[in-house]
Amino acid sequence: MAEVEKEALALNENERAHLAVSLLATLPPTEVEVTDDEVLKRDADLESGRAREISHQEFIRRVERERRR
């Protein structure tokens, strides 16, 4: 597996992007569905103060921190 990864990383940017798209197309779709009810609930949570907005930068920082765990 490490050899395949090494070869893939040696490709130029366009080739890597094409490979990534091709590989992702072979995976089953995710089962995440966001309903209208969920959107309305989250909007209400924001408006009521039960939830607070964060910036995209903060979201990325938190995701990266979780991935390091």
C-alpha cells in the first residue's frame, strides 16, 4: 500500500485530482441525509441561542484537532 501511495503522490496535480475522483466514484454513497426538519431545528437553535455560529476557519481547526486524536 505504501508503494501505491508513493506513486500516487508523485503524480502531478491534475493526475492526482483525476485519480482521487476516480477512486471516490468507486466508494458507496454516504448515508447522510439532512431533512427540512433538521434544517429548521438547527436554524431555531441558532436564533434561540442554544447553538452558536463558528467561522469556517474554526470549523476546520476543530476537525483537524479531532482527526489527530
